[in-house]
Amino acid sequence: MVSGDRSDSLATSVGPLRLRNPVLTASGTFGYGQEMASFFDVAKLGGIVTKTVTMRPRPGNPTPRIAETPAGMLNSIGLQNVGLDGFLRDKLPYLAALDTVVVVSIMASTAEEFGELAGELRVEGVDAIELNLSCPNVSYGDGGQHVMFAHAPELTEAAVAAARAASDRPIVAKLGPDVPDIAALGAAAQRGGADALCVMNTVPGMVIDTAAKRPVLARGSGGLSGPAVRPIGVRLVYQLCAALSLPVVGVGGISTAEDALQYLMAGAHAVQVGTASFVRPTAAHDVLHGLQEYLQDEGSSVEALIGAAQRKGESNG
Ligand SMILES: Cc1cc2nc3c(=O)[nH]c(=O)nc-3n(C[C@H](O)[C@H](O)[C@H](O)COP(=O)(O)O)c2cc1C
């Protein structure tokens, strides 16, 4: 079991956000926290990131919207969620009572709406806001712009700036993997006033049902996650940390402490456990427990490990 200890060896910070340990849950893979509470004491985690909340409830995409793949899964859930009012009324009270950091993930169709949502979440129990700028499973035509926020630096900057202006909470900008220059997107988020970056969202992909001769997912394509995508996430974190001073939260394919260590050594200040929680509901707890053991064995600390591989890369020329 993970002890209730808040020893310095596990402590970390993501900009102004102080975390007792670096293990959070990834948006959309841990519900709103309460759903997972029967498996372990979720308050022991460094933080909980909620399912993405939108202004109004969303039913999500038609089924099928999940497909298994080697070492991963493909999903096209499409931001099914209870909407802002339902979240504030039915979900936040449980989270607010937990002694851990609560990060609310939000998604909007315009920069202005990101601002509105962030403003509405200036309430007790919300410790930080994560902007989902990179969901591959929704259409981006509704708000007058036709590309994903995280595909265009100017849209990323505008969405972050709107949230920044509306909220005093730490703002984390969540980026996606399918861009040619991740540092340009990170820099745009930084210009907008982000306190931290989170990489990565799922990787766009497709599975074909060869008997039916059509894509397995009703929407056609979906987002790939799980162990298969981990090297992509580690690379993105490494590149962002080499290029920018903003703290980065690493996510993608983490299911063991060893996986989390890769992200920390690439430069991440914290990590999120996603798909692994579907396979093993205690995955985030297990990652934390494994990290604790590793640090004890090594006589080291999370803060000492952050970016260790970056420094090694430098000294190797
Ligand atoms: C079923 C499912 C639902 C997801 N929903 C969201 C979401 O609502 N908001 C979000 O920002 N990311 C969402 N994600 C992406 C994860 O938060 C994470 O970025 C991604 O899955 C990579 O991490 P992993 O390989 O550990 O799952 C979802 C992923 C899955 C598998």
C-alpha cells in the first residue's frame, strides 16, 4: 500500500500547483473520481483530472466507439459528459471534499467559451484548469473555426489567453501529438499565459473490420492510447522541456513506475495515468507505489530525477 506520507522525495510542483506526489489521473479515464473510489484511496494520488467538461451536456459519439489494438485501444467517445451545471451540482462536491488536487478538464468550441467555462469554475474545490485543446474525436466546425485548437498556434494562444483572463487558477494547456513542431504549440500556450503544458492527447488512428469492409468505429477514426503510444509521448515531453521553460505534465501509455520514470527523466514534472486504469483500476496507485519504492531504493527524489535524461543528453554532446 502507498502510505499517507507526504515526504519530500515524492513532492513535486507544476508551476504554482504543489503536488504531494507526481501521479495524477488522465482526463476521461478516471470518471470524476468517485467511480474509482472503491478500488483504492484516490486521495493518495497527486491529483485527479476530471473527464472533460463542456458548457452543455454531451451524449458523445455513436457506438461502436472503442476498439482494441495491439498494446493499446482506439476510442472515439466524443466528450460525453454531464455538462458544467451537472458537474458543479453532482460531481464537484465529492472531489472538493478529497484531500488532493482537483484539476478540471474543459473543452469549448471557441476561445471565448473557454474563458466562460474557466470563469464559471472559479469555485471552491477546483485547484486548476486543464484546457483540452486536442481532442481528436469531435468536430471543430461549430465555433467558426475548422481546426483543432492544438493544431494552430494562434488558436491555442487565444484559448489559453481567454481562460487566463477569466481565472486565477493555474491553467494547463493539453496538446496533441500530431503536429510537426510541438514546441511552437507550447510556445503559443506560454504566450497565452499557460502555467503548464500537458502532452499528450490520443494519436489519431483507425481500425478496419475486414469482414464488414468498414472502419470498426462508427465515427471512422478515433484516438489511439495505451503502451503503444508511450514513446511518442516521451519524445514530445523531451522536446518541449528542451525548448521551453514551462513545466510539462507527461501522459501517454503509462502503466508502471518504470514508464512514469521515463517521462520524469525526459523532463516532466508530473505524469498522468490513462488507459491503464481501464485494464487495472488500481494502475495509478500501483505507479505511485512503484515510484515510492524506486526512490527509497535509489535514495533519490522526484525533483532530482526531473529532466535527468535531458542533462545526460547534453553531457553526451
Ligand atoms: C476512453 C478515453 C477517453 C478519453 N477522454 C478524454 C477527455 O475527455 N479529455 C481529454 O483531455 N483526454 C481524454 N482522453 C485522453 C487521455 O486523457 C490521455 O491523454 C491519452 O489516452 C493518452 O494517455 P494513455 O495512453 O495513458 O491513455 C481519453 C482517453 C481515453 C482512452
